[in-house]
Amino acid sequence: MTNRPAGGAGAAFYLTARELSQRGLTPAALTPEQALSLVREAFALRGELPPCLLEIAAYPEAGGVLLLAHTPPPVPRREGRPFPPLRRSPV
């Protein structure tokens, strides 16, 4: 498994078709759950804990699969009231 950092909040992992077949997987039939498991395994091999929130993109090809994992940017919080004030309708 090739394992490289990709920016400050991500990593790239490449598994060959042989490495996938040793795990009973194929590039074309890789499910999101299996991709997540592989990314967690790759982080463990690096001696790191994976972030709690991950976005994973899988790019399968005949020779293997490229997995790109990164943490999404935080959603900005609204300051003040979370919703605009309710207006009374004339009835």
C-alpha cells in the first residue's frame, strides 16, 4: 500500500489489484464501507488515528485503486440568532 500525505488535511493511498485480492476485494467492486476500512487501516499503518469526519474518493482502475481521504472544511457558524425572528402575519 502506497501511503502519502496530501496537503494539511488529507492523504492519498494506492493499493494494487494484488493487495486488494489478498483482502478478498477487487477495484471495480469496492464499496464505500470497504474504502473506509482500507483508509482506516492505512492511517493505522502510519501510526495515526484517522480524523472522525472523512471524505473519501475512490478511483478504481484495472491495476488497483487510488483512495483520496481528507477532512472537509468546517461549516461556518452563524453569529447571533440561528434563525431570523418570526413575523406575525395579519389575520
